[in-house]
Amino acid sequence: MLRVFPYFLQAAWVTLQLSVLSCLLGLICGALGAAARLSRSPVLRLVGATYVSVIRGTPALIQIFILYFGGPQIGIQLEAFEAGMLALGFNIGAYMTETMRGAIISVDRGQNEAARTLGLSRFETFRAVTLPQAMRLMIRPLGVNINALIKGTALVAAVSVVELTYTAQRYIGSTYKPFEMFFLAGAIYMTIIYVTGHGVSWLDRRAALK
Amino acid sequence: MTDRPIIDIRHAAKSYGPLEVLKDISLQVQKGQIVAIIGPSGSGKSTLLRAINDLDPLTAGEVWLEDTQVNKALPTRQYEAHINSVRQNIGMVFQHFNLFPHLNVRENITLAPKMLKGISNEDADELAVEQLNKVGLLDRIDYYPSQLSGGQKQRVAIARALAMKPKVMLFDEATSALDPELVEEVNLVMKQLAEEHMTMIIVTHEMGFAQDVCDRVLFMDQGVVVEEGPPEVIFKNPANDRTKNFLRKHLKGQN
Ligand SMILES: Nc1ncnc2c1ncn2[C@@H]1O[C@H](COP(=O)(O)OP(=O)(O)O)[C@@H](O)[C@H]1O
Ligand SMILES: [Mg+2]
């Protein structure tokens, strides 16, 4: 047990990197996706809607496989880690698109009217009035997305990224202790999720203070 | 041409699908005039008021602010620039205040002047102090909207609108959402504005207030101005039966 511990820590670091990087990518995709879905341009709205429905309509594992195994066919050669990170990021980005869009449209219409009546432009209104309020509303649901993302990183074990789940599987062979190996991996996931969850709650409380 | 109206509404019409909400309404408001719009719920009062700053665009007709047509037909981008500059001259106060909950009172008041007029922080602060003094809430300058009573919120909303130094103020049932005991403090602020000769168009259910403060009263029903005139005439001696009926209900049934 003690012998494998350092390997699990290393794997946890990989899981953490995957989570953070794909979360950042997801936030970017989510912001762009939400902007597209709320845009005045029908073309952008269609692009946004298509992104969301394609990603949400297919298994994340298929998305990872397409990028990793299918990529080379169209000239995109990616390391397993890169493919996994990108696929997870694009994937969670679709869910974050919906989260952000939901938060933005649930800001009271009267807020927009009050700002526009004062003479603020659409963009100024968005930046100074709608977005700050939407940000507060989206912290918790984004936390739910991030929770799903962290657990979803386990999927990239399927393309042999040496993260937690893959590592647990690998050491079953030499230790003959599947229960302990998966229990350890699970405990580490839970620790990461626990800490992240508290971070999200803290942000949410801070944002709600005023 | 000395009496060019500040607001000139010409043959305003508005439909939502088959529903005609405004039917050929014309209205001129002179500088310093205070006009009350009364009428049953659903008669088109809000729609008319919101057409003045093109928040609810008309289907037909024109709205002029002095010598600028507010609802000019322009390409989208030019229209945006045009309407944003027009709206800076038209203050609006809503039934539900619509204060910005993430900003404190000072920031609520200074947001638009800072963003649109590029004034310095010190000038903005001075402006906030000046406007809050007017509505008697200087001691609340660092409060957040959630820490204020309804009456205080509405007074801050008025201060926020005034901070843009508008030429006209529009009020859409500014006291309807307030508990009865908080109505008076808002009415007092509006009366004070009247004494300063602010041009105002006031949609209200408070007949007493309309009678006290306004120079002219319009009675609207089903999208038309049924009757208009000075308050003495409209309230004491209305000519139209619909007006009489409406007033009979509203003058005795003090709610
Ligand atoms: N966005 C809308 N879509 C359809 N009908 C509307 C809309 N806004 C207002 N109306 C209708 O227009 C009429 C006038 O509304 P409004 O101007 O709000 O009346 P008031 O302020 O006098 O109560 C009402 O019948 C209302 O139902
Ligand atoms: Mg109304």
C-alpha cells in the first residue's frame, strides 16, 4: 500500500492539471458559447446552439476518442493528455454555456431597462449591470459543472493518460488489491471535490455579501 | 416659435399583433409643464410613457424631444448611438425602482454620469451628494439597495435619474408598489421637483396627487385619450361618461 502511494500522488497531480486546464478551457468555451447563444446574429445563435446540442447529445468518451484516435486522420496529432484535456474542456464548455446563458437571462429585465433608460448602450449595460449580477448567479451552478468535470477526468484513463483511475487500474495487477486501489483513488477524488466545493461556496458567499 | 414643446407626440399608434394598445395619440408637453396620465389598468398609459424614450417602440407616429425625433428610422448602429444620446435627456422612474442591487447608493447614482459623461470621481461624488441631498437621503450614500425601504429606494431611483440632468422626467406609477405609509415621502420629492419647474409626465393612480401637482390631466381608456384638461375641470367637472365612471370609482374608494 505505502509503496504505491507516491504514484497515486503523482497521478492526482495529473488529474488536478487535467481538471484545472479543462476547466479554464470550459469557461472560455462557455463564455463564447453563451455570447453566441445570446447574440443578435442568427448565424452565431445557430453555431452556439449546435455546439451545445452536439456535445450534450454524445458521450464524453466518444468525444475523447474522436479527438485522440480520429484526430490523426484529419492531421491533428495529439498526446493523450492534450486530447483528453481538450475534449473535456470542450465538453464541459457546452454545459457551462447553458449555465452562463441561464444566469444572464435570469437577471431581472427591469435592470436592463433602467440602464438603457439612463443612456447606457447595450454593451455598457451588459458590462456594468447585467454581467456583475449574472456572475453571482452562476457561481453555484458552475460549481456543479466543475464537480462533474473533475469526476469526468476519469474517462481519459481510456486513452491511457496516467491519471488517478488509470493508476488504480495499473496497480491492481501488481498488488492484487482492487478494493484498496479504487478506494484510494476514490478518496483522492473526493478530497479534490471537497476542497473545490468549499472554494465555490466561499466565492458564492463573498459575492452575495453586498 | 417660442412655445416649441419639449415633448411632442404625433399620432402615436402601437399594436401587439391584432391588439391596438395606442390609437392615434397626440400630446404636446411644454417646458416646465407637469402632465398626469390617469386611466384604468391596461389602457396603454405605460406603453405611451415608454414610447417617449423608445423603450416600447411605436408602430406608427412620431415622438420628438425638442428638435430631435426620438423614434427616427436609422440603421441599427446609428440608431443605437442616437437613442443612447437621446435617452440621457429623458429620466425615467419605474414602479419597481430597478435600482442596481450590486451597487451602493452612490454608485447607483454615479454609474451613468461616469460612464457617459466621463466626469471625474470627485465630481461624481459631488453629484451624488447633491442629488441625495435633494431627496433627503445623504446619510444613506454608502448603503446598498437591499438595506433601504421601498420609499427610500424610489427616492434613490429619482436621484439616479436626476443625476443625468434630464430635460424631462417620466414616472410610471412611482408609488404603486409602496406601502401606503411610504407614499408621501416620494410624493414630496416629486412635488419639490414640480416647484423647481422640472418638466414631468406622471402616470399615476393617485388622484389627489394629480390634482395637487399637475397642470394638465389626460384620461386614457382603451388606447385613446378620452379627455384632457386642467385638473379642476377633469376632476370636478368631467365631460365624458367614461371619465366620470372612472373617477367615481377612484375618488371615493381610497385603497
Ligand atoms: N409586450 C406586450 N405584449 C402584448 N401585449 C402587451 C405588451 N405590453 C402591454 N401589452 C398590452 O397592452 C395594453 C396596455 O398596457 P399598458 O400600457 O401596460 O397599460 P397601463 O399601463 O395603462 O396599465 C394591455 O392590454 C397590455 O396587456
Ligand atoms: Mg402601467
